Amino acid sequence: MGPWNETPVLVTSTELLGQGGITVHVLQTHGDGALVFAPDDPAADADQVLDDLNIYPDVRVPDPGGGEDQRASGFQVQPDQYAWFRRALARAEAAGLTGFTGGGELTAQYLTKRQGRRHFEGFTHAGTGIVQDVEVEIDGVTFVGTDHVFRLNGTRVEAFSGLAENLFRLLRDGRVEQYRREAHALRSSWRSARFEDDWDGPVSLREDGSIMVMSLLPETPRRRRAKKRS
């Protein structure tokens, strides 16, 4: 990201190598984390649909001797693409949150074809096709999302994943910029929340307004297998 040796933020990438383990690549940064672009640049507006940008797969490395730049494989986001990249990041975050609530169609609106929009448009199951099928109220705050029942080390567990209702409605309506403003303003209230006192189980609440809660379910008698008749 950015010109050579001027990366504005810490960049990491992860390789899953199967039996070889996991490798994390870290690119050091001396920047302050800011993507500098004109505030009124329409390319940065996360409410606008994102188009795939064809960035030539090549990273230019200055020659120590002052000659022509060397070229290496990779994708380099230059400063004139920062506004587009900011929009890409914001909409990808929105897609992650709507996917977390169980909304497939809502997630698709924030993704490009390369990011897998077709998967959420054409494939429906309990994890991606349901929109706002469950509401949970904790300590006076309503969260909307979806729930799943599964076994964890043999114990039946119910998990609910969702987003605060007022923030969910903003993302449902495509208002990413307003969501970001309101979520940022609410960060301190999420930090001080103690929802564990109002829920029988662990609660994980993030500063973006998303929540996951879990609870143990009572065991049900297993059905006996019918014996085959000889």
C-alpha cells in the first residue's frame, strides 16, 4: 500500500499451509494509519456500490543504484487509489456484519463479483439466507440476527450472533456511512456494558455493535434405533 517504504498502516497476510501450519507475513509501517484523500471524493463514499478495480499485478521497487524500478509480483495500492480502497474496506466490513447476522441477500449488496457476491445471491441455507429471524433483548438493548444449535464436546449449545437493532437497520438500508458514525459514537457505551448479568451464559460484545451469546441447552432423550426384522 502506498509508495515504496511509505505504507500507511500495518499490513498482514496469512497462509494456511495444511500440514505445514500457518504462516503470517507482516509488513512494517512507519505511517500513522491514515489513508489520505480528498474528503469530498465520491470514490470514498461507502454508500455507493463498489466496482472491481483492475490493478495491474506488479509492485515497483526502487533500484538502490538509481536505475529503473524493479518489479515484483503482487498488488500495490497507490495513493490515487486510497479513496476507492477506503470504500472497499468499509463495504467489506459491512458485509462481514450482515453475514454475521445471517443475512445472505443483505451481504450480497456489499460485495463485488470477485469478493463472492454470487455465493450469497444464489446459495441459501440457515447461515446465509435468513434475515433478521431472531431478536434477543439483553439489558434493554434489542439485537437482531440468527441462532444455531450445535454440540461442543458433546454438550448441546445454542449460539446467537447479531447486531444492535438500530445499527442493523442502517446496514439493511445501505447506509454504511451513517452506521460508521453511529457505531463510533457508541463505542464507549459498549465498552462499559455488562450484559453478562442479564444472560445465562457467555457474552461477547464488540465495539462495532455486534454480539455473540451462548447458552447450554438441556439434553433430549435419544431415539432408540428400531431393530431390523429378520
